[in-house]
Amino acid sequence: MSRTTATQKEVPPADSGAQQIGDHAVIRKRELVPGKHPDPQLRREGQTQYLEQYFECVHCGIEVLSKMDLPDDCDGDAR
């Protein structure tokens, strides 16, 4: 019997809407955050919460605010 050393990556379901960026399979997420927006240009008077949008890799779980902030390599075993 021979052993293979090939690594398999988990493939996200087709309906997940994940976009492949390098080794990462990225989905867009949104979350209501309590408080005022950190950017004064987007802050409103009386604001008690704001919508934070970010990206998450379904393989390694990394969360970034911009796709450009994704590291080159995806450590899919980190989850």
C-alpha cells in the first residue's frame, strides 16, 4: 500500500456565494456593531450602531476589511 501526500482543500458549497481569491474562498459578511462609526465622514448624530462589512475565508476563517488584506497563503487547517 502506498500513501499519498496530496493535500485536499475543502470546497465551499456552490450556493455559498464564495469568491475564489488566490487560495482563499471569500464570502462577504455584514454585522451591526454598537456605537458610533469610527470614520467621522460616515458618523451620524445620535448614531447608536453601524453596519460593518468584512470578508471571511471559508477555508481558514480569516476576517479582513478589504480583499487586498488577505494573506497570500490560506492556512485551511487553522479552523
